[in-house]
Amino acid sequence: MIFALDGKVEADLGKTVIRINKGNSSSACRMDLNANISLHTDSIMLAICIDELFIEKLSGQGTLPADIKKHPHHLIKKDLTAKAQSISKNILDNSQTPYIKRLLLEAGIVELLIKQHQPDEINMLPAFSNADKARLLEAKIIVEQNLKYPCSLIELSRKTGLNDFKLKKGFKALFGSTVFGYLAERRMNLAYKLLKEGRSVSDVAETVGYKNAHHFTAAFKKHFDLLPSKVSKLMLILMGCWAWM
């Protein structure tokens, strides 16, 4: 399996050449490991080679398709989901202790294998009519307009005329995120913008819908790997640098 986390990656397997860009992945079941891999400047990739016994074990458990080895030259190409990108980065993280690193490595590889070989969720969904898509777009707009006081899924279903299944599955299929995942993303982006403008952490927390500033700080730190209190300070430093220049 090859995952392009940044830049461009090219793998020459002899009879086949794999070319993938940032955010893409490719996998193939082969009996040899001969491959010439080229990375463009500033590219980051993760390559995982798995032996036949491990594949047979997972196939026997039903974790992977039983016929996975019947197509030795069949390539699978997919876009990396946010979850797959997170797993890949965790595998490359060397800050963990050897024991924890080993556990994370094995668990991450198995999960990446499953995601690579399971059918895309969007292909398993029923077809949505144009009317359904219009209602889903309406749901997206309602979420964007109500960051401070968001609707519950029941309220959103009622306002758009969509049933619970179509709302949850359709929203993720069309917009690549759950309703609440999209809400969290929009909240964090707005929070970052307001903090850059010099607003206080408590004021921003309230503006984007957090009653507790500590909960907002934890969510912001998890999303950006940066404390919200550091954003305004960072902007002051940058402004000072620009003024000096």
C-alpha cells in the first residue's frame, strides 16, 4: 500500500507504474517487492508491505475479502479519507514509546487495509433525487447560519423535510462529513478568524457556541494543535516582523 500524504509519488512495479498525488492511495497484491519509488520535491509518503501469511490470517477472520489474492496485478486507487490520513500520520509519528508504537502500528495497518479494500460507502448509498440534494444543501446552509445555536438532527430533519437516514447518510456522501463534523469544522474556522482579529478566547468561545471556555480550548487545541490564546500572540509577532521589514 502506498499513501501520498504530500506532493507526488511514482512507483514503477515493472509492468505497472503507479502515479498518485497528495491525498490519494494505491494498493496492489503482488508476489514480489521490486519497486522503484520516486518522490517529487517536498513529498511525503507512507509505503506498507505486508506478507502473505498476515493477509491469509485477516482473510480467514473475515476482516479482508476471501478472494483478495486472486487478482495479483489488480490495483486499488482511492482518495484518502480524513481518518486514513490521521492513521498514516500516527504510523509515521516517532514520539511514542516502542511498545505503544508497536500497538499503534499493527492497529493502524489493519485499519488502513480494511479501508482500502472495503466498498466505498458512497457506492452503497441509495440514489438521491435532485430534490433530496436540494434539501441537503439547505441543511448545510442551516448549519452554517446557526453555529452558535445549532439545530438538533431532529430539528434539521423537520426543517428540511428529510428523514433521519437521508439526512445523515446523504450529508456525509455529498459533503464528506457528518452534520456535527461539519458544524465543528465551521466553528473552528470562524474561531481562528476571530482570534486573529484580536478577540478574547472567552468571547470567541461564546460566539461559536461553547458555553464553557475550557471545552472550547480543548476542542481548538485538538483541531489545530495550537492553544487559542497563542493565535493572537502569533499574529502580533508576525505583524512586528512585517513592520520591521
